[in-house]
Amino acid sequence: MNLHQLRIFCAIAQSKTLTQAAKQIGLTQPTLSQQLSSLEEKVGTKLFERTLNQMELTVAGEFLLRRALHILSEVEGAEEQLREFASGKRGVIRLAGINSIVRAVAPQAILMLRERLPEVEFDIHELAPTEVLDLLYARQINIGLVAVGSLPKSNVSFKEVPVVTDPYVLVTPAGLGLADLADPDDLAPERREILKNCISFAFASQWSRRLENWRHQMFPGHRQVAQCRSYDVALSFVRAGIGVCVAPALAVHEDGRSLEGVDLYATNLPARQTVALVPAQSLRIDPYKTFVDALREAGAATPLPRILPMPRFMTRAAELAELS
């Protein structure tokens, strides 16, 4: 077997369908099927059980996947180090991550890196966590920025380097006036309606359930008026006065300042922890090693926007929830 066949095998194993694997590595599905059949014939055993909708690894396939990932990782590491010898400190860093973190942390990290390695270029993608992981496995990016908990732990086989932590905040239209509010019923009717209108974000399912439980505690009788796929869209709805949302503080961030037209209030939700997912060998060689260090420095220095104290009615609801 050769490296080309191993890459095809790994792509199929991690994609679960031939169609998805074919798109990932840029081959036609018939070519992919032919290469897989050739590999199975060469090793003398079936590597996949084929069903109507997906491909499941056999025991032999699981064994080969572990060895193939190790082999490809070692080969990639050797190739990258050889390229470093050949081109000095030149190269391209391919980075992918969630919009709010890329926007908040990457610019300063890039400036730091360019002071040390000025010839390095960047190819940056703003993607959902699952898409980031797909590109890492396909070796189309070098570094991924994702929130801890946004991916199933068993699916992550990369080094996790902490980058930045930011709290989840309640985002409301500016001037709603919640800081000293003891009871939402004391609000004027039109403001009370805004507070009851929740704009949600399509999180991973486990976090969605936790956030929905939290909303029930804090805002009894609330209703979901919109579900969004990006924080930017959700925040635009809040600025328009449609309702309120929960977002990480750095998603409501413009050069270290709060987004205009909104107020941010502290919550008792656990903070978002963002990590850089990096192949182990990349942490040993430049420019990736130096850039990961720069991401950590930039994350530590990133200012949070202004956050108002948790409203009194929310503090009371949190205390009651702890007692129950």
C-alpha cells in the first residue's frame, strides 16, 4: 500500500460516506471506490462494512486507521520540517475558527508573529466547529480555534492549547434598564415584551439544553422569536429591539469596546473556553509553534467589553435555583 491509498482510506473512515470523502479529497466517487477495493484486495481483508447510508469500519479497518493516522502524521511532520529547511522562515498558516474568536484574537496574534516571522502568510476561514474539525482531519488547515465542549471529546485527536476565556453575557437593546430591576413585571409593557423575546443561537445540543433550562429559571414565560446560526445575526436582531440573547462577551466586541446599541449584563453561566486544536507535530516546528504562542499571548491581552452587573431579578433567580 502507498501513502495515497492511506490518505483515501483515512478520508473515508472519518467521513463515513464515499460522497463526503470524495468531496474532501477532490476525487470522483467511482475513483474512490476503485482505490478502496484495490487496497482491500492488497491487504486481503475487508476494511469497511457497507450499508445504504454509510461505511462502518471493521476490526481490521479500525486497526489500520490507528496505524495510518500515525504514519501520515509522521510523514507530514517530516515533510513540514524539510520544507522549513528548504524555505527558511517562509510559509502559509491556514487557520480556521469561530467568527467571534478569529475576529477578537487573530489580528493581534498575526501582528505579534509578523514581528518575528515577517514572511509568513495566512489563509483564514471562519467556520463552525464541526467544519473546523473536518478541515483539520483533511489536513487543509494547520490550526483550528473552537470552544471547549463544542465538539464530542472522543472525536478530537489533536492537541488542545488554551487561548482565551470569555464570559457569557445577556445582551439587550441599549437602555432597557435592567441593572437595578428586582422584578421584570416592573418594566413598562413594551420593555417587558422585549425581555421575554429570546433570540437563540444554534449551539451544540448539550449546551442548547443547558441554556434553555437557564432561560426558564431567569425568564419564566419567555418565548423564542428567532434561532440564528451566527452571533452577528442574533446581535443585529437585539440592536433592532426585537428581543434579547445570550452570547460570549467577545462576540459583542469591536476593538475592545461593546457593540453600539446594546447593553451587556453578567450571567452565572460558565465561561466559554477557547482552545487551539493543533496536530502534535506542528507544536514543535515554526511557523506554527510561534503562532500558537502568539495566539496565547493575544488571548491573555484581549480586553473584554464593558459588562454591567447581573440584574437583581436574575441574581435572586440564581439563588433560588441553588436552593431547589
